[in-house]
Amino acid sequence: MNERFNKINSGLLADRKVTQLMVITAGTFAIFSLVSRDIFFSSANFTSMAYQIPEIAILSIAVMLSMLTGGIDLSIVAISNAAALVAAWIMTTKMGESETLSYSWIIIACVVGTLVGLAAGAVNSIIIARLDVTPILATLATGTLFNGIAIGITDGVSVSGLPENFMRVGNGTFLGIPTPFVLMVVIALAVGYFINRTTLGLKVFLVGTNRKAAQYSVMGDRKVIAWIYLISALLSSLAGLIIASRTSAASPDFGSSYILLAIVVVVLGGINPNGGFGTITGVILATAVLQMVSSGFNALRFSQFFYLAAQGAVLVFVMILNVVLERRRVSRSISKSLRS
Amino acid sequence: MSTLLTAEYGVENIVKSFGGAKALSGVSLSVKSGEVHCIAGENGSGKSTLIKIMSGVHAPDTGLIRLGDKSFTKLSPREAVHEGVQVIFQDFSLLPNLSVAENIAIPTYISENSRFFSKSKTKEIAANALDLIGVDIDINASVTDISIASKQLIAIARATNQGVKMLFMDEPTTALTRKEIKHLFEVVEQLKERGVATIFVSHKIDEIQEICNTITILRNGEVVADGIMRDFKRDSISEAMTGLNVSETRIAPPLKKASTKVIEVRNLITKPTFLDISFSIAPGEILGITGLLGSGRTELAEAIFGQYPIDSGEVIVEGESIRLNSSPAALKAGIGYVPPDRLTQGLFLEQSILRNLVAVGVDQYQSRGKRLSKKRLAEAGEKWIKDLRIKTKNSLNPVTSLSGGNQQRVVLAKWLAMNPKLMILNGPTVGVDIGSKREILEIIRDRAQEGMGFLVVSDDIPELIQICHRVLVIKNGQISKEFNESELDEEVLYKELS
Ligand SMILES: Nc1ncnc2c1ncn2[C@@H]1O[C@H](COP(=O)(O)OP(=O)(O)OP(=O)(O)O)[C@@H](O)[C@H]1O
Ligand SMILES: [Mg+2]
């Protein structure tokens, strides 16, 4: 399809944000490569980043989807851990004393884990789409609930020592590229196809822009929202399995900081928190930027607190940039409300 | 009893373009205090743009703005407010999360530079302001939950406050019925006495003839005529606006005899909004419904479409009783609905014109595997832009870049694309210029000739007379009178309404 058709879906505004982000990504890369030529600009570092980026990218894509509808999913990490725990429990129970497990059992474990994640997503869908509870409150509550159940069942102990052949997924390569990275690309393409090339995807943007107009256009706004929280849960579960495979463990309190990080990524990626606008490319680029900042700071031996502060600084910077660039649009409505 | 010294407000040689397209090319006008000046012109001729420039919302490319004895090449909204400028914007721009009272009172607080909000004072200001324009709205309600007519009244109440010296009214009457408009005009007369200069924009020519002293007519961003209102006749105004002689004669097509009904509504009841309403529409028939604010006409239209609860009754489409209280069921049965408030109910404002055009029938544009066919999407967009003559260069521009009348066409097109059996139009030509209005009525006529049934809810009596075969008047939730083709007469209808 030609460029004109591409723009139909991404929207002109979103396009500008992606260009912006590309510049930021290139700039960040250039700066760290210059400052830390031997450590940051090394194949060892690139490989390590390629293993770390996918988990956060996939979780961020999940957050992006809910944000496109004007909501948010705060239960992603709880769901991701739940899926990983169930899969890990099945695997460790089945393998007993041996180091490996048959592939069919590994697949069964992953499928069951994903199904549990989807069940959690269905709870979100019902509470948000059917009962009209505000997404931020609903998912905060369900996230805490899922997490609580997981801690209750496991006593807060992590399940470790997963089969070696399962770990190969999270630590191996496919055609020379780290497997998690390949999985991330596949997932990003699939979600990109979903939001840009399907009718349900188009409805996501419309519902996120104006829910009431969506109701008057009879496009099944509740169904659209229900689907989104299911897909968000699916992506979270996949992220959980990848994490378990990389770390050889699953635990109920893994990665609680990921929620905040995912939100930072999504906002940096140019997704409008009010819904209706955003691109998957933006989210991937934003993940890359934040990972580079993290790795770069590591390479320069800055403390992790410094990295946290930098995350915040990046967020503030992007927000200000967005405001400045959209000043015309914004100032119009602000000045209206000022006089009003 | 003039309390203001005679002052003059105006612009000189204003030029303004939006990304290459000229919206205004060298416009000048002036208004004296105590004068009501009309800006007339087709949709997209630059009326709102001019008002936004005079109130500091948009900066002109070149030109001068004069407010009293001060001149500005650049004006900020704050400076404008400081000079006593108040605006009733075409889209009202109320603050959605605040109550009615807060929305009305905020400008008073701002003009008093006060930082303390007191609940009782807020309510007092709001109650007084609403009292002044003679309307009764629950001041504690959130503005998100109220009707479009109430929103418009609130925007009016807010702007007609104490400090105003120069008042802009950009289509302030679109959602109002004759009763509220009469009240509004009394308020305008009072302001006039006080020496306020007013600029009034409306597409209803009898309104501007009634209230305005002077007039400027714009076409494509240029002044094509100006002068004293008395020197202009109805025809000369519309001709100056459009360059054409716009006919306002009746165009309802002859109704073919039909034994079937597109829709039958039987004993519809939702207490206390409407009580026992029954009517039917034949294929190709255009049925009008009118009534005052709060009469239940909008609720009735929404109820048939499943957006307003029905307690009991029956809705039968082409002989089959449909499930009530369900828009999907209504849509499936072949009912379309163009809601009255295009900004919040009709359009996805920041999204592209194309996406808006296909919003109802998105699923029609999928090929196998739920895949969206972009080619068909783009073709549909092109078709509707051409068919309804939507004035835009690029269907990927946001729908906000269109003028009001063109936005209305987008909402209409979105539903025509579904080819419904019954089309319910709630205020189909709200804010549409006289030429476009005729064109929209012609679209309705053509569709009716092909057999589409229409239910047209409107306050615009002349419009109903032009297009309808029959008109029902609703009063207190009941059909108070039915007028057949031969009985349709402006005076009689107005009388029934009051
Ligand atoms: N923010 C904007 N961006 C791009 N074009 C704009 C913008 N605002 C207005 N225009 C264009 O400027 C022209 C004048 O628009 P304007 O809103 O002033 O018309 P109007 O006379 O008020 O029409 P209406 O009667 O429909 O309200 C139109 O062609 C419109 O598309
Ligand atoms: Mg306008």
C-alpha cells in the first residue's frame, strides 16, 4: 500500500511523534556510543539489550492497547506473574528429578499458563466493559487480587529450576538473533496488523476518541473494550513466560516496577493517555531509548537511582516537548476555557 | 441610560490562512457600542475565524484589531477578556467536569481576579445569570449530563455577564426553540441599551433580520456586501452569501400510495417523558416532529433508536416487531439516527474525515479474515465527499478542520452509507448555511423518492414545511396535533407550538 494509505491509520499527528522519537533514539544511541565507546558500543552490550528489551516492550504494548481505548491496564505484571507461575509449577511438577522435560509438556504448561492469564483478563473485561468500572481502579484492584492469590498459593516463594530446554527459548538465539527479540518482533507485527488492518483495530481508535459517538455509531463499544483487556492479558502472559524462560524462575513479586516503566514507555512512545492516538512503532522506539539509557548508565557506572531519575527526566522532557509542539491545538482550548 | 461611552470595535484588513488555505483575505468591519452587527456567510466563509481573531484565539497573519481606543496587531485571549470581550463560541466550549453553576460563574471570578470560590456565591451568580436569560436549568448538574440546548443556554448565560462590552455570539441559537430565542433577543436588547456592542452570527435569516442593525456578508473570506440591515431583503442576503438565488419553496416529493409501513410505533410509554405515542411512516414518507424544549421530541427519537429507555410499547419495522432498548437491534432492523449534537454525539473530532465517514459501517469494509480493506475505505471516503460535496482538500485531515456545515454533512454521510430503511434526523441542518441546507433537504428528498422513510425532528418550522409530508407537534410527551400536507402553514404551526 502506498504512503497515503498508511497515514490513514497512524494519523498525521502520530506520524510526527514517530519521527521525533526516531531522532531521540538515534541521539541517545550516538551520545552513549561516543561517551562509552568500549562498554556501551560493544556487541556484548547490544546482545544484552536485545535480551532485556522484549519483556518490557511486550508489556508496554499491552498498556498501549488499553490506553488507546482511553483506559489503562495496571494488572499486567500480576497477570504476567500468574501465567508464569502456573506454567512453572506444571513444569517443575512434571519433570521431577530430571533436568529436561518433553516438549509436549512444556507446551501444555505454557498453554495452561496463558489460559490462566486470559481468565484474569476476562475478569478485567467484565468489570470494565460490562460493569463500567473505571479501568484504572478496576485493574488496580484486580492486579492486587491476582497478586494476593499468587502469594497465598505459593507462600511468596518463587518457583525455580525450570527445565533446561524451556530456558533455551529465553536465552537462545534464532538465526543468530536472541529468541526473545524475535518473539517481540513477531508480537509487535501481529499487534500492528491488528490495530491498523482490522475493523476491530479501527474501532479501538474510534472508541478511544469519543466513546459516546461510538455508542451512537453502534459499533459495539463494550465489545471493543472487552477484547482489548483480553488481548492485554494475552500479551502479559506471553511476557511472563518469556521472563520465566530467561530467568529460569517464576515468582509472585517479580517486576513490580515494570508497571511504572511500561507507562513511561507508552507515554514516551507518543500514545495519547486520553485515548485514540498512538503507534506501535512509537512504543518499540521508546522501549529502546529507555533501555539504552539504562544500559548506558550501567556502562558509565552511574547508580541505579540515577537511572530512575533519568527515566523521570525523560518523561518530563517528552511531555514538555509534546506540549510545545501541540501548542496551537492546546492553546486554543485553553484560551477558550480561560475566557469562559 | 447608556453606561458605556460610545466605543468602536472592529478589524482592518485581516488576512488569515491555515496551512496555505486562505480563510480570510483582507476583511474589515466595525461595530459601535449599542449596535448589533450581523456577520453572514456560507459555511466555511470565515465567520468563526474572524470572531476568533477578534477575541484573541487565533493570531491574524496581517491586519489590525481595534477594541475601543486600543489597537492590536497581536491579541491574547486574556487581553481580549480584559477589554471586555466575551464570546459564545459555536461549540460552546464548556468545561466538562464542572457543574452548571461553576461553568457560569468562572468568568465572573476571573474578571474579579478572585482566587476564592465559595459554593454559595457560585450558585448565586449562576442563578442570577440564568434568571437574566429567563431559563430554568438545574445548576448542580454536571455539564456532561445535560442536553445540547441547555449547554447552549449556559454558554449564553456565561457570556452575558456584567463586565461585557463587546459580545460575540457565534450561532447561539442552533439548539434553541422559538421560546428561548425570544428570551435571548430580549437579553440582547437589554445589552444594547447598556451600550454593549454585539456581533451576531446565524444561518437563520429571519433571526438576523429581527435583531441586527447592521450587516457584513462574507464569501470565501472576503466582504462581498455590508451596510444597514434595513437595506437588505431576505433574497439579497442569501444571494450575496451564495452568489446564487436560493429557493426556499417546498420540495417534498409527491408521496406514492403504499400499503406497507416502514415503521409503526405503537403506544410508546416512558413516564414521565412521553406518554402513549403512536404513529407510522410509509416508504418514502418524510414525517416531521417538532415541539418545545423538554417536550420529549428528542427523547422519542432516541428511544426508537434504542438510546433512551422505553417502558412499554412496540416498534415495528417492515412488519416485524423489533427488540426495544437496543441500538444494535434498531440498526439491524434498518434504522439510522443522526443525533442532535454533532460535537459530542456525532463526530470523532480529532480523527480524520475518512474515519468519521466510515464509523458506523466499519464492518462493511472488511474483506476475508476481518481484514480492513483500505482501498474500499478510501473509495467510500471519496464517494461521500463527492456525493455530499464536503469541502475539504484531504480526507485525512481531522474532521475539526471542517466548517460546521461540512461537519454536519459528514455525520449525515456516515448514516446514509448504511442505506437505512428509516432515517431519523434530529436537527439535520443545525448550523448549516442556507445554500447547503437546501442541498441537504434535496438529498433527503432524493432518498425519500427511492423509498427511504424519514423522521425529521426539528425546531426549524420553515424547514419542516419545505420537506415534510406530515408534521406532528409534541407537547408534554404527547402528540398534541397532526398536520397533513395541505394544513402545513408557518403561522398555524407556530401558534400550535406556543
Ligand atoms: N484550525 C483550522 N485548521 C485548518 N483550517 C481551518 C481551521 N479553522 C478553520 N479552517 C478553515 O477556514 C475556513 C473558514 O472556517 P470558519 O470556521 O471560519 O467558517 P464559518 O464561516 O464559521 O463556517 P460555519 O458557518 O460552518 O460555522 C474553512 O474553510 C475552514 O475549513
Ligand atoms: Mg462558524
